Amino acid sequence: MSDPMRIRAQAQGGGAVVRVLMSHEMETGQRKDAAGKTIPAWHITEVSAALNGKTVLTAQWGTAIAKNPFTEFVVKGAKAGDKITVSWVDNRGDKRSDEAVIA
Amino acid sequence: MTQARSLIAAACLAAAGAVQAQTSTADGIAQYRALLADGNPAELWEIKGEGLWKQRRGPRNASLEACDLGKGPGVVPGAFVELPRFFADTRRVQDLESRLLSCMQALQGFDAAAIAATPFGRGEQANLEALVAYIAAASRGLRFNLPQGHAEERKMAEVGKRVFFFRAGPYDFACASCHDAAGKRIRLQELPNLTLNPGDGVGFAAWPAYRVSSGELWTMQRRLNDCYRQQRFPYPGYASDASIALGVYMGVQARGAVSSAPSIKR
Amino acid sequence: MQNRREMLTRSAAVAALLAGAGVLPARAQAAYNKAAFEAKSIDDVVKALGIARPVESKDIVFTAPDIAENGAVVPIAASTALPGVKRIAFLVEKNPTTLAGVFDFSDAVETSVKTRIKMGQSSNVLAVAILGDGKVLYAQRDVKVTLGGCGG
Amino acid sequence: MSILPRIRIRIGALALLAGCAGAPGPQDLDRATQAVMQNSFRAQGIATLDRLVQDEVQQACSAETPPPPARAAQLEAAQLASVQWPQDGVYLGDWREGEKLAQNGRGGTWSDAPGVPAGGNCYNCHQLAKAEIAFGTIGPSLYQYGKLRGVADPADPAAAAVVRYTWGKLWNAKAYNACSAMPRFGHQGVLTPAQIKDLMALLLDPKSPVNAP
């Protein structure tokens, strides 16, 4: 079970700044464990953000996105009370979706 | 292929230009930290910890909301900046982590010794780290004000000072080897002078912190553990007397400093 | 053209996820471009993304630290006021795999994004912007990754 | 509220003191500290408990204030007398190996495997070659170390005093400053004589980047 995301969405000058923190190992597949065995890659592959249910931003990530990823973007025309949904899928097929209301 | 080659050529030209624009090392590091400050993954631990504080868990299926962190049962805001302190029920001076162990055992029925023996970041240790993040965050912006009214608290401060200056091991290191003067650094990392108040959000007032290097939330116990590792000492027990005494010494020295914990650190 | 169409193929995984969350994509979504993320050079990423030769442009505003205290987390940001930018990709030349991430912008968001990447060593980092008309622009920064801590 | 029995035993030494009338004196606190140090650590990997046993230098330098000058001089003399000078009379090795050692901060911790040679940790505390910007400042800058001391040829008898001092400092920093923050690399067996020769070359070889213009 993945831990919840931290989404902050703040109305600002005719839009909303959305800051997202995700809880994920983002294992590169380059590291070895204590026994010398390669730790398999485990990372978020696809991200999607929606405003009131309508997708506004998508992303594809490789192993070089930092652990516990942080992303910030600006949604145009969004206002306080609107709903932001962020979803991710990783290369193991795990997924997570969290919501925040724009403040 | 020609395309690609000219792209690389362009990259090289631009790189040459970038050298001119390069700032000094200190400015560069300051810029890096400023870019990182916005969006501290410690928040992930804070929200997890808040949930764990309220959740009924453990063999007794109880929450921690009756846990007394020093300001009365269940009072979280302001508790962190007054720890470690003496607790009458355990007759000990406890830091936040040893206090949480006591509460998890007494209220929830967990085995405190088993949690203390669990490696950092695993199992109930990971939960404890989240609880620490939540409790520390509830005192963010407040000034450290450790009580020294009880004889045990004063004694632990004195013992902590002696532990701080205790030199040993193959490298002759003590805590003081790196932390008894201002303006020094290891590689590029500034070292806070922990023998006095090093300033708001510096040193004792910055932990727990999200460690960028490991991508984990490090509590003060873990911070001290890794200090001792690099001092080439034997392994300090989790919530051991030495670690708590050091916490009292550093915390008393840091009185008046504003807590920025959980902060973000290299 | 073929590559471009391929990129716009709907991603089954995210589509299913969004459908589950009650969120359906407003437009076709790019499938996860595995080949691009496995590429080991800027050339190969350009090829795998099926894009034109990137041209350096001052219109791409790219922020990255000159010095990273730790390569495990390097904060970067790219934005542009140019109209028609649909996608921004981040490339790290000296990483084991070059492509770090790709962001696709709808008209409902500003073409501006901040993220954090990992760098194995000092390298130049590129922000590559792909426009709707097929034009590809880039900006780049040199990031020096320093050694930290006691090294133990 | 119940507490860990293990911890209750540990606190015993402190609780005893609490029973005394008035505040504990310095000697009581020193004893309490000894008890705390003994009950707080366990052996892990190569980091065994005997590391907590202090020698006379460590003991004398474990307070906020350094020992009085006469005592410091005594300690320094004893440490200097114990320095082992190179048996073959050769003081300098390869500066390239020395630079690698200076960069390497590993060795001696409980997470280090036994038998792996330790690094010199030099850049943690000192500036050396100009190209390395990630250097510490606990110790003085050693950039231009040999040059500033007029060492044009380390084999020249005119350089002998500097060469000998540098070896002594690397072998046992406490021979010149009783409470120096610098480890006693040779004395404590952290580095081998061959490794110290390579560090000597890094500091004194005119071709070393430390002495580059």
C-alpha cells in the first residue's frame, strides 16, 4: 500500500499553483543491495493531473526522477473550491490517486 | 546523425558560456537549498504521523491521543520544543522518541524494546519516525524552551555535556571535534556550533529532517546514530542514556532558537 | 509522423486508472515511451521521441542549480511564454539513461513545470520543448554535483 | 506507565545520584558519565566496545577546556617519541594515489567491512588540490603546502625538516598539538606507512596538484 500524496493547491492570479509530493522509492535499478544483488527498478511511469475531472497535465517519468517526487505546475482559470486530482501508476502496476480542493 | 552531432557541438558551446556565469561555491549551494526549500517531502511523514497518532492500533487497539508528551495527555502543539524533559510516571528524562516508546507500550501494548531494536525506517520504527515528524511539525516556529527545573534534567544536561566532549575511538573524535566552533564545515556542509545556541532553525532546532541523500526522514536519534558511526564509535542504543543526555545538553544550549523541524537537509 | 502518432496513442494504464477515479482524459494520452527512457545518449532520446533536431532558444527558461549539494535530488524548472509548446522533456547527458521525464501540457495549464531529478555525476542538463508545429527548442544548464558529508 | 526494564537498569547510576543531598558535584557527574557511556553502546561489526577505552590523550582532551600547557607539552613529547619514521628512509610515494586517499572518507565505521583499507579523509577538513571545491575547513588549507614551505626538491637536505615534520604530523598529529582535532593516522593504525607516503607526496611533491601554480 502506497502512502498518500501531499497536494497543495493555491489560487493565485487567475489560476492555481499546484504542488504535489508523492511517496515513492523511485528505485533506479542501478543500485546493489548488501549481498551484491541488483535492486530492481521501481518507479512511477505515468502521472496525470485533472481539474474538476478534466485532465490538464500528464507526464511520463523514468528512473531519474528523485525519490519522493515533487512537482509543481500552474492550472489556468482555476479558482478556490475547484478540485484537483493527481494520479500515478508505477512500473509494477501499483497506482494511487489523491485529491485536494484549491484554497 | 549530423543533427545529433551539431546538437552536441551546441551543447559544448553553451557549456563554455555557463562557466562564465558560474557563481561562487557558497552562492551555488545557497541557490540549491533555496530551490529545495519549496516542497519538503517531510510533509509526507507529517500527514502519515497525524493519522497514526489518531488511529487505534496495537494489541490494545488504542490511539496515542492519551499520550502525555509533557504538556498533558494528548497535547501536541508546543510539546516538541520542551523535550527532552523529566516525566514523573517513568521517573526518567525522556526525549520525544523514548517518550513515544513508553506511550506505544503503555497505551497500545506494543513491545517498546522490540521497536527500539528495529532498524531505522522499518516496521514500527518507520511509524515512529512519522509520529516524530507530526509532533515536531506541530511546534514549527516555536522557540526551544527545555525545562531545567527538575534535578534529573539538570544532571542530564551536565552528563550530556561530558558525553559531547568524550573523545575516543581510532580517530580520536568527539561530538565536539566537529561541533564546538562556528564557521567550520566538512566538505561543503556547514557544522553548527552545538555548544551554544547556533541560531534559529540550525543544529538541534532543525531535526528531525528529510535527508535528501537517503530520501528518508531522520529523527534526532537517527541523526546521533549516524554521527557516532562517523565518529567511528561503537553502536549507540536507540533511546540510550547517552543519546538522551546529548539531547538535553544540545536542547538546553539551543534555548530560544526557533524550531524549523522537520527541515530538509542534504 | 509515424513516431508522433505512436506517442499520442492512448495509455491503457492511466486511462484505466482515471476511469476508475472518475476522471477521463479529455484528449488522447501518450503511451509510456519505454525506448526513450532506455536511451543512453541525447541522440538516441531524440530518435526515440521521434522529434526534430533541437535548436537552442532563449525562449525556454530553464532553472537548475550551478552546484548540487547532493545528486540524489536536483531541483529543476522549465517554462516558456512561447505559444504552442505541448511538451517539455528533461535530459541529463551523463546519467546512465539520458531521459529523466516528459511533461505534456494541455491548454488548461501554463507551460511551466518544476520537478526534481537524480544525477549520477556533474553533467549538462537539457530542457527540450516540443511545439505543436514540430519545432523543437532547448535550453541547458551545467550542474556540478559535489561530494557531501564525511564520505563514509 | 511501565518502562523498558533494560533502560531502568541503565538509569540506575543516575537515580542513585538523585538520592544524594544537594546537586551532584563534578566527580559525581564524571562517574555518572562513565556509567552512561558504558551502558549506551554495543559492538557492531568492526566497531567494538574497546573503542570506548580512552588513552591518556583522549582522556586529557575530553573537556570543554584543554589541559594546562605543561600537561599538553608532556603529552606531546610522549606522542612524538612514539612516532615510527619510515624504515627505508623513503618519505614520499605517489601523489596520484595520495589524491585518491585524500578524497576517500571511508573506513573504520561499523558499516565498513573488515580488512578494507581506510581512506585519508583529508578533504573532509582541508583544502588541497584547487580543482576540488568540496573541501572542509576544520583544518587549515593545505593548498600549496610544499611550495609555501619552500620545498622545491623533497630529497634536498634543505627540505628535510619540513619533510620530517609532515611525516610526524600525519603519523601522530598529537605530537605537535596534544588536543588536535586530526586523527593519529599512523599511531592508531588507520593508514599504513605506504599510504602515508602517498599522502606525503600529495603534500610535498612539486608535481602534485597541491603545489601546482
